[in-house]
Amino acid sequence: MPIQRLNHAVLFVRNLAASVAFYQDVLGFRTVHEIPGQAAFLQAAGSTNDHDLGLFGIGSDAASSRAGHGMVGLYHLAWEVDTLDELSRMHQVLRDAHALVGAADHGTTKALYAKDPDGIEFEVSWLLPRDLITDDILAKGMTTSHLDLDRAIETYGRYTRGGVGVSIPVSQE
């Protein structure tokens, strides 16, 4: 049986409390289980997983990840939002938290890039629903250009549910 989706991610962090606070306050996760001083298991607001993110505190002396800088490793996690309105709200929240490090239009994906307190990069994205992916967009393939959120909202609608037919089965629409 092929893999269907990613169920959760686990990160090693320096300061467990600071990381939990960040993922709760900035991304809206909630703690569903905690091993005091050692680990926390968080669930995204719209998730039905028992947890989406595990955080394990390993102390302030831990070195930063060198992945991508002469070492292999994870580049980033990508969290999906349902609407461009939510992506726009997240843009402001990430800016206010001084976590936003970039934004890109990848054709079928509109993406924000940010870093958590340990510098671990993550993406918050909105995916075009399948019925809005034109042959022209498909012909261009994966692209990276400036993300103009206002133009994307004008083109696709502020409340259009993203990912339908792509990451979300049409039957769950």
C-alpha cells in the first residue's frame, strides 16, 4: 500500500517552552500531550491527527542545524492553509513575530517561508484547487516568482478553498 500523507513531524529544539509558545501563538497549534521539560505534542487547529508536531527539548547548548550548508538534512516543513485570506493573515502574523524570511509564487502554490525560534525553516502555503489549475500553469511547471498576495486574492478569490482535488479529495469539499 502506498504512503498517503505525512502524519506528523518531530523536531529537536533548544528551549521547549519557547518553541511550544511559538507554534501555539504564531501558527495556532494546541498542545495535546506534554512530558514536562522534555517533550510536547501539538496539533494544528484544523487537524484530526492525534498530533502533527512533536517537539523534544535538548537544551540551550545544542548546535544549529547545518542542513543544506555542506550537510544533508531536512530543509523545511510545509503547513497548508485553506484560503488566501488565511495566508494573508498568516503573512501579517509571521511578520509581526519577526519570523517571516520570504514569500514565493510557485504557480500552483502560494507560499510564505518563516523560521521558528531555533531557525528551523517552515512554509505556510495555499494550493490552487485542481479546477483552477490551467494547462498554461501546468505547462510552466514549478516556478518561483514574487508572491503578490493581493493579485492572487483578486485572481482566485479571498475565500476559495485551496487544495481541493490536489491535497484534499473532492469528496471532502
